[in-house]
Amino acid sequence: MQMPGPTAQANPIRVLVCDDQPDVLEALRLLLKGQGCQTVTVDSPGALLRTVRGESFDLILADLNYTRDTTSGVEGLDLLASLEAQGNATPVVVMTAWGSVDLAVEAMRRGACDFIQKPWDNDRVMAVVRKQVDSIRKRKSELEIAANVQQKLFPHEVHRLLTVDYAGHCVAAREVGGDYYDFLDAGDRTVGFVLGDVSGKGVPAALLMANLQACFRSQEPHALLQPAHVLETVNRHFFDSTAAERFATLFFGLYDDRTRLLRYVNCGHVPPLLLRASGAMETLDPTATMIGAFRHWSCTEGEVTLIAGDTLLIYSDGVTEAESPTGDDFGEERLVRCLRQSLGTTAKSLVHCIVERVTEFSHGSRYDDVTVLAIKSL
């Protein structure tokens, strides 16, 4: 494959290069620039981890050795482990001046996709980059399709009710995510509200999210009128169709437009916030363990009446755990402030305001999906 030059490439490949020697960084920058890549250079594993958290890259080239008298590659191997723990999905190519088959195999076992031995051959470097570029472009194309499919799984219309205004929105941390929200028509002016957070990230979590949605949407409308029974069925199906380490936290509420009563089950999910018209704040705490973790599972229902002026906010932990560049969490206090400032606004305005505040706080970086569902009592 011939990589397009810098003028022909509308969306150049972004490469992050990490090495403790300035001359190596400059040589690789010039080599990659000549092939139409955008290159960012850093000189330590710590700097690489910080940069990856704040920016998006298509490929990482990282040295395995950073202490001049060390040839074990332990610093580079630790870096690979840290990238994995940080949820990194960018392919990593490792470099070492003391390359060995054993070290290369260990690096690839820990997540590297290829290796380059220093001093390198330019053709070898570009062959590795081109191989990864092909893989990146194919993956991006597939993920774009998956993202479009997932967006169609979210509800695009609401069932009009007389006593509440409601809206939801989900922003995935990656192209696709594991958060799920839905509005389910149970008939007789009754609507089910679901917000779930599947363990994991990326494509595996997205597949489980689709599985979870199918569990709910396959229920007959009249069956939704019994939340505890519905969730026992959903848990059984989710447990039987997923790996043992997979689970989901979930909130399911069934709202009756005639009585203003919300019956709910909170399956280990972050407690929704209920701002009363009086200004009092309540939480809807868990009434069961998470979905899919145990075969034998039971739950209890809670209930609350929404009166005019109340606002119920259901959200995923990606909201409060969103991080600023300095490492601070968005936190519940900021979320409560947003909620209290929402008087007189629509549910849709509140949802989008929170998503925007979280995005601004984190400078656009997301390590977890951000999902918000608001219900405003009229």
C-alpha cells in the first residue's frame, strides 16, 4: 500500500512517539512526516500516559527502555500494562535497541501489536506503520458502521404523557459504548424508563448493550407492569448469554401517568437524584444487586410519587466520574448544581446542559460513557 502524502490525505494518521533520546524522536518525526503522518513526541512513559488520556491517536510507537543502563525492557512492559489499565484501544508498536525474540513476544503478549529493533531500517519502520494504517482504516470503517447501528438502538421518539416531560442522551467514550437507555410503552398511559451501564468498554460492551436492549424490548407491554418480574427474566437471560465476569448496573422505573406513581428497581446502579419542588433532595437507592452477576437473583421494588415541579435525574457513573485534565472528578456536587439551576427548563435542555458541562469539564476527553435521563413533573 502506498501511503498518501501530506497534501493528499484529508485525515492524516496521528502517531504518538515515545523515546528518551531527542535525536530518535526527531528522526522518527521527520520520517513519519514525510509519509503524511501527524506526529506528537514525548520523552517518558508518564508523559505518554498523560498525553493519551487527553488526545486521540491512531498509533503509538514506544521505546521499551528508558534507563540507559537497563536492557530488560521492564519500563516499556510496565507501560503496556498501564495503557491496558487505562483502557487504551490504540495499537502500540514497541521499539528496543536490545531486541530479542523473548522480549518481543512478551511485549506482544502484553498488548503490543508489533515491534521494531533499533537501530531501525526506515523501510521496516514504514512497513510496520503501513500495516497498522491498513488495519486502523478498516477498523474505523467498521466502527463507524457499528456506531450508526448503535445510535439507531436508542429511542428517537417519546410517548407523550400529560404529567411529565422526559428526555435522554448518551455519548459513548469510544465509537460505541456499553451504556443503554430506553423508553418502553407499557400501555394505559404507563411508560418504562431504563438506564443501564454494562461492564467493560468498546465493542464487547456494545454487543452486551444490544443484548440488554433486546431483553427489554422482547417483553410484552403488559409484562412491563410488573418491574420485579421483568428484571428477574432479564437477569436470567443476561446471565445465561454472557461471560461470568460480565454484568450491568441498571435502573428501571415504571411511571403511571394517571397516578403520578413511579415504581422502580435499582440494580446496583448509581442512585438517581430526585429534586423536589420544595428544594429537598432525595436519592433512589439500590434495591437489588447488579444484573447478570448471579443466576439466583431477586429484587424488591421501591416507589415514589412525582408531584408538579419535581425533577428526577437518572445517570451513569461516567457523569460524576468524568475527569478534568488535572485529575479532578466532575462529582455529584457539580451535578446537583446543574440540577438546581434547571428550574423552568425542559427535560431535553437539562440533559444537554449536563452533557455539555461534563464535556467542558473534561475538555472533551471521555474514559467512560456519559448517559443522562431526566424526568420533569408538570
